[in-house]
Amino acid sequence: MFAFLESYFSNDLAIDLGTANTLIWARGQGIVLNEPSVVAIRQEGGPNGKKVIQQVGLAAKQMLGRTPGNITAIRPMKDGVIADFTVTEQMLKQFIRRVHKSGIFTPSPRIVICVPCGSTQVERRAIRESAYGAGARRVELIEEPMAAAIGAGLPVEEATGSMVVDIGGGTTEVGVISLGGAVYSGSVRVGGDKFDEAIINYIRRNYGMLIGETTAEHIKKEIGSAFPGSEVREMEVNGRNLAEGVPRSFTISSNEILEALSDPLNSIVSAVKTALEQTPPELGADIASKGMVLTGGGALLRDIDRLLMEETGLPVLIADDPLTCVVRGSGIALDRMDKFSSIFTSD
Amino acid sequence: MTDSQPDGSIEEPPFSAGAALREARARLGLSVADVAHRLKFAPRQVEALEADDFARLPEITFVRGFVRSYARLLQLDPAPLLAALPGAPVPPPPLAARALEEISFSSLSPTRKPNLAWLIAATLIVALAAGFFVWMRGDKPGAPPKTPKAMLAEKPPAPVQPPASAVPGLATVAAVTAQLQVSAHSAPPAAATLPQSAVPAAAPRRPGTIRMEFDEESWVEVTDREGRILLSQVFPRGSEQSLNGKPPFSLVIGRSSAVRLTYKGKAVDLAPHAKAGVARLTLE
């Protein structure tokens, strides 16, 4: 009876706690929050003073690399898992507070939160604990490939193989799903962040210029591509010349970015090929006729589907609204939590 | 041209994604086999899509991705083609922006939100306190004089803010918890052994630094330099009270118009300090 009352008053939440963005889905409302996973912390009154959260989300992301001495902008998630436990907990608390009104008669929310399938037990425990610390009443974990597949609308419960490749900020998750369970799931710690890093390194090596993460991300979104296309695009970039020590501008083309991204893209292609090798032949045949589905922010990289198509010889499709697939899938799992409990991980 | 509507507009056949793709492919001079080769779908699937025969195609999720890839290959805008497919997803509502509250971040240990158990515990404590209050109130009429020890034990929990005015109905309540504390050298010998000497209101009065005379029933609270309550009591009409302590003293006097106050032998006018009949002042 109390459980019924609690679920009546409480807003259950599904959270995609991603390396780049955190999304929250509330029962009956859909996606209620989509913010970068960045926290800006202000140190008050000397080195031993108390730390206060200055900004969280988009406002904090704009501070990245532009902060004075007493403010630090932190990305508390790295490679899909928690790098700074306390800051992650506070960030989650802030985000939950924005979307979940707390009151005397409002119990704490039940939370479904996704974890990379390659995360260790310790990393999963940290995510679970941070959600409890942020005010959850009950926490269920769901593996990202499963959430992405549900969110992309794949027939996960049917006796047919569905393959999903979720390219996130920190990790790339590959899953082959049939009859509501993962037949194969793999994870490589390559994602959007590694793309940015590769662009920074390429520009430093070839141009002798230093650029920040935000600029690298901007270049990736503007002219980044994963497959040589007919159209070559160029972009003017500002950075600091390492030899002269002063800011300079230079022009970079999409073909150079393609060259810069070749290493992380090869890792993703290898992970997909490994998954196909490990997939039973019947399910492989299903995937060959229907194709694999790309989700996550990495799916927005130009021609990444073309690259995977050429490398694997299979149809590759991009899901509708790939950035929100994981959180939508977690939300659907939350709605069906009572009868669909087997998809949650027990670690 | 043949089907003219009454308002003059021409009825167009319903927009079909398959037909639009077929036309665009023919315009570019591509064959079905070319498209199948580029998109890695089977030629039969390309033909099924162009014929809008969804029964021969996989689930609609895959068809939407297929149309998107095909449209890009033909350099078409995929949005109208996707909208023409069955089962188009509803666009999500815009996110509601909420103000960010600033919270303290000094604690390094993970904190848990107080749950229902804490709420129940707090309610029980409040109920117990209310019960104790009612019991004490019923104890008042005809109660025997309290010993100094007993009076010390029932010190009010947080007597920082006294009642705003000396309402007669509250006076009896206040009298129950009232106590008198004076400095050690002015205490009678019987109470001298206590750590903080206290004498009841009925103890023999001696001339002190502060002296008050009451023309009407009134309520007084006096605290000393360290915030200790020296006096918190209702005085009947015609009584008087003296006390000593460490200045400065903070005084709150209910019905101040009926109280005459002298400090170090000088009369103090309460009228400038009075507000709604209650005087609040500090004596240096």
C-alpha cells in the first residue's frame, strides 16, 4: 500500500549519466533535462575555505578552460565512469533538484541509471552510491547497449538479432540483443572525447599550434568526417602558436580532420568487427538483412555510417534523435520496471 | 488538372516517400543495384521501399534509418520523407529551464536525504514535547513550592526569544517555567552549594543593581553578558524585584507602562524602548 502511495506522489527518473551530457527522463513527462556533465566549483576564502558549486551544466561548460584561479570547471565523468565521486554526486543532486520537486509528502525518486557494459563492479558501485547520495530511494542499473537498443526502437524482446552501436562521449558500446537479453556486449573506451584529443594532437603535431578542448569539439562538429567524401570543407581556427607563444589563426580542412580521427575510428571499427565475429550465425543473418543501428553523439559525426558500411559490408542506420536514445530506453525500462526486471544488472 | 476542387485548388496524390526516392534516383541516373551496393541493403529491399511495401521490410525503426541513408545518398532532405512514413515519433516537448540553487559543497562525505523514518521520529519528538507541556500546565494550580534543584532541571529548552507580549492567559504558563538566578554572592546559604546558585521567586529580596517595581501584573526576562537568563518570571501586582549580575543586561519587560525600573540607583524611563506594550532594552 505504501509502495503504491509512494509511486503516486514520486516522480521516478531515468538518468543517462554520460561523460559528455547528462539527460534525465521523468515518468509521464519525457526528457526533462539535457545538460553537459560539467561542474564549476568556486573556492571561498583561501585554500582551506569551503567549496561552493558555482554553476552546473551548460553554464559551467562555457567556463571550461576560461576560469580564474578560484574557480575550477570539472568534468567529473571520464570514459563513461565516475572520475570524481563527490563532484558527480553534487552534480546529480543539482540536476535532480531541478526536475524533482522535493517536499514532505514527496518521497525520494526511484532512479534507473545507465552504466557502460565494460565498467567494473567498483565503478558500478560508485555510480549506484552517487545516485543514492543524490537522494534516490531505489537505484537500478541498466547497461547502455540495452538502453540504447530500447530507445532506438529495436525489437529487443523478439527472437531476432538486433545490433546497436552507441558512440558516446567516453565509450563506444556494441551490443547484440535478442529475446530481451544481451547475446554479446562489448565496450571500448573510445568516444567523442578521444576524437577531440586526436584533433588537438594532430594540430599540435602538424601546425605547431595549441587549441583547447572546446575548439577541438567545435572543429569536429563543423568539419569532422569519418569517410572521405566528395566535398572538402575548410575552417579557420584560432590557437596559440607553440614556437612564438602568441595566438595565431590557421585554416584546416575536413580531410586533415579525417586523418586525425583515423586512430579512434579504427578502434570503433575493430570493436564492431569483434562483435560480429562473436555473434552466432543466426543472429548475424538477422543483422545482415536489417542492419546495425548507431546511437549516441558519435553517430552525428559525418559519414560514420558510411565508414562502418564499407568496413563491414552491412547496412548501417542512424537512429532517430541518436543523442537521446539511451535515456529514452532507460525511461521505457523504468516504465516497465516491475515486469521487465531481468534487463537490470544485479552488480 | 482533371480533379478541380470547389475552391479552385487541385487535389494532389498523397506524398509517398518511396515514389519520391524512386524519382530522385531516376533523375540521378542510378539503378536499384547501385543503391543497394552503396547502402548494403538487398536490391529487393530497395525495391520494396520504393514501392512503399513495408511488409517486405524490417521494423519501422530500420525503415526510417534506411530512408535517411537513401535520402542522403540522393542528396534529398530526409525530413519530409520521414514524416510521410507510418509511425513517425512525436517530437519531445522543450525542456523547462529551472533556476539553479546554490548549495554548500564543503562536506566530502556522501550524504543521504532524510527519509520517512526521520519524519516519523521528528513527529514523535514533537508529540512528546507537547505532552510534557500539557502535563506541566495541568500541574500548576496548587503545586507545592519547588526546590532549587528541581527548578534547575526544568530550564526552558531555548529561551532566547521570549513571547512578544505578556498576555494574561500565557502568564500562568510562563510562571511555571520561570526561575530566578542571581550571582553566587547574593544567594542565600541554603543554595550556596549549587553550581549556579538559584533562589525561588519567594526568596528574601535584597537591594541590587537592577530594581523593578510592578504596579500591575507583568512579565520580565533578564539576561546577562554571557546570555544566561537571570530572571524570567511573571510578577503579581504590587511586587518588587532586585537582582545583580554581570552587565550589560538585556531586558524584556511586558506591560512596560506598569513597571518602574531603576538601574544603579537611577530611574530608567521605559517609554522610549516600548513597542506594543513590551519594552526591550540593554543596560550597560
